Amino acid sequence: MPAISSVTVYAGSSRRAPPELLDLARALGRGIAEQGWTLVYGGAQVGLMGALADGALAAGGRVEGVLLDTFARVAHAGLHTLETVGDMRTRKASLAHRGDAYVVLPGGLGTLEEFAEILVERQLGLHARPLVLVDYCGFWQPLLAQFDAQLRSGFVTEHDRASLEVVTDARAALEHLRRAATSPDAGEAGSSGAPGDPRG
């Protein structure tokens, strides 16, 4: 059985997202569906989230969403399942637990928070699921520079920094996930090596 059957994707929902980022999200959603993986995401029909789901659905894929009940008005109508929850902690936990791997697209503060939580869990050795950051057109370069500053200051280890896969487009993200899916250790807690130093 493949090590990956579902992929949780974190992405922005802003209606102001530029067309090239919408195309990126749509391509990733399509690629996830073509691999036969379930797409798990934030449940919205707008922004990169909506384009992501549209891409997967158009390719015949299964899409599951988790959305705050206060934002039900922007829920995507075409999803196979939609879980509505009352608070962000529950939403983040459900998104994380449903995925065998994670991809982070450009987004705002919510995307950044979700990414940081998954990254910290990897640092603490709570899981070793694949984690891919899509740095399209240098979107995440300021954040990566901050990681490097934390590395130089001793707050992040070389092991922790290396555990994050950084790519520039949807195709490279999918290729990394395909490689991870063939690894017998993918997703097992601690399989990427010794747990990281719990600094932060």
C-alpha cells in the first residue's frame, strides 16, 4: 500500500490573489487528483483554496474540506466531504490528522500559522510526514532567510532546516511526494532521524 493516500494543502483564500498563483494552486490540485490521492484543504471556494479544489475536482479527484462554521458562506459546494468546526484549534487538528503529507502554497497569516505548527511537530519528532513548501517566484524567501538566521543563532538545527523540502512549482512538489510515497518510512514518527532540539 502506498505511504501516501491523502495530502493536506495549506493555502491562502484571499480574493485578491494574482492569476499566476491561482494557476499554481489549480495545477497542484489537478496533480494530486491524477496521483489518486485525496486532497484535504481548508474548504473554501475562494482564492488559492478554491482554485486548488477546482483543479482536483476537474481531474476527478476526491476533495475533503475543513472549515470554520462562521465561514460557511464561502464553503465550496462541490466537495465530497465538508467538516465544519467551531474553532481554529479543532480545524488545524483535523486538517493535520487527515493528511499523510503536507504542501504549503503562498498565503497569509493563517497559512503561516498552519505551516509553523506542522514544522514544529516535525522538529519535536512527533511525525516525519513529507512537508513541502512551494516557494513560487520567491514568495517565501523572507521566511527562509529568517530560518537561516535562526540556524546561525542556534535556535534551529541543521537537521530541522534540512527536513523542509523547498520547491518552486507544483510539478516539483508532486515529484517530491511521489518519491516520498515509495519510501517505507514515510509518515512514521521519528523516521527522519533523531528528534529535533525542542528549542523555539
